Amino acid sequence: MFDVVRKADFPEYLFDRFRNWGAVQRGSYQPGRAGGLEGKYRSCRCEACYEDESPCGSCIREAQSQPRLMLDAADAELIETAWSMLPVSRVEKKLLRGYFCNRTSESRLLKDTGVEGRKFWYLMLRGAKEVEQQARIIACRSKRSSLVSRPQSVQTAAWRSEKVA
């Protein structure tokens, strides 16, 4: 069963959702900024205009030529909350974080976790589906709490007010 699951079997919508989660977790998704090793953001400008208020022409052209990736921070926060609900002992938790957030290669993750190569995408898919299911539960609970305006005990049913013969 393990050798049947490949990267191509990973649903595209789910892969994109987790790629979004990883990009938001890395934090270098703000336009014109890049994540530094210190955990701070630094400018993506050349040395000539680094300290100037406005970027030079080559920096403007480079920024315009790069496609901007629109990320959904709210969805990434939901995935992060659902991911944190997985037990720490689950290998899927480490695989998902390493592959999508830390951009660790498949071979390095296999070496670090001791997982067989044929089980990698099976475990990734199983963990991603479990996180997605937990995220749906969290989203449903948050919507339900905002929909209920008053307690159920206050609302009386119509059949209680009528006399039963």
C-alpha cells in the first residue's frame, strides 16, 4: 500500500494549502522584504540604493518582474492550529513541518526520521488529510459559536404553547 502513494497522488488543492502554510510560517512573504537569519526582515535592495528612501531603477524593474504570491494568512493560522493538535510523537508532524515550512529535502527528512523511502508520501498525505480534517472541525466550531445569538433554553418551541388534547 505504501509504494502506491507518490507525490503526484497528493491533491493539488491540499498541496497548495500546505505550501501557503509553509510560506507564511517562513515569514518572507511581505513584498519588498526578505527573511534574514536573525529572524528580522531586511530590504531586498541593491547596495547602491540600500539606504536611500526610494529604490533605484534596477531594483524597481526586478521587483516588478517577479510574480507576487498572494498568501492567505488566516488559512495558514488555521492550519498551524490544527497541526499543533497532532500528538508530538507522530512522525507526520515532523515531516509536514520539515517539508513545507523548513523546505527540507525528502532525502534529508528520510534520514532524520528513519522512515523508509516508500512510506514518505503515504505518511505526508495521511498527516495532511488529518490536519485538514482537524482544521475543518476548528472552522466549524468557530462559525457555530458566532451564529448562536442566544441560549437554546430561552427559545420556546411552538408546540409547547399549544394545549394537547
